[in-house]
Amino acid sequence: MASFNKVILLGNLTRDPEVRYTPKGTAVTDLGLAVNRTYTADNGEKREEVTFVDVTFWGRTAEVAGEYLKKGRPVFVEGRLQLDSWDDKTSGQKRTKLKVIGENMQMLGAPRGGGGGGGGDEEGGSSAPRSSTRPAPPPKAAPSAPDDDEIPF
């Protein structure tokens, strides 16, 4: 039987990310993500529910998240589900936790508290998403200077 494990989330960070390193030097960062859902109840009342999701990034993406992301910042995450299980040391019971292993991330909006020059608003309404896991396209070449014969005066 075929299977498919893909998660796509858009939410706001619930805390500042902290980067740590494995003994072999691989970066790992755990994020808390709040994902909101607005709906209308049967009685016509508008309601909002929030789901809190734990996301783990590895490698260079973990380092980028630790460097640029801050609490409250919107972020787009693509990844997969992973079930962790362990024995609770205090009670001895088996524990499990479902979390997301982030594979790609896009930071949305302008960084909060950043200096001028961005031109976009803080909530990401007019600024384009910036990718942290894909290389930026090469800059476009500046138009060449016109020859003296082409100057119209």
C-alpha cells in the first residue's frame, strides 16, 4: 500500500528558537508554531481555535531559523509527521508525541524591530516571502550604458 507523509503549515512562532548542536556538530532547532482556524458555529457565532504544533529543523535550516526567526513572526513550514515515543522517568509509563520534522521554511513579512529599507509592513501584507532553504536567484544584470551616439541630445 502506498503512503504519503506531508505537512504544510502557516502560523506564528510561540517562542524564540534556540539552536543547539549534536555531538557530531549538526544544528537542531525546535520551534513552537501557533496555527489559527476561524469558523462559524451552527448558531452563526464566529469562533477561532488555535492549534499548537512543535516543529524541529535540522542542519542549515535550523541555523537560519535560529538566526532570523523571533517570537510572533509568521512562517510557512513544509515537512513530515514523526511520532516520538519514550518511557517517562517519573511514572515509568510509555509516552508519545506527534511532531513535525521541518524540511523547508519560508519566513514571511519583514523582521520585527528591523531597521529601514524593507518597505514591507510587519505582518507580511505587501512584502514577498523570503526563502531560507533555497538559494536566491542571481541578480539581474544592470542595463548597459548607452553609447554616446544613442544619447538623445
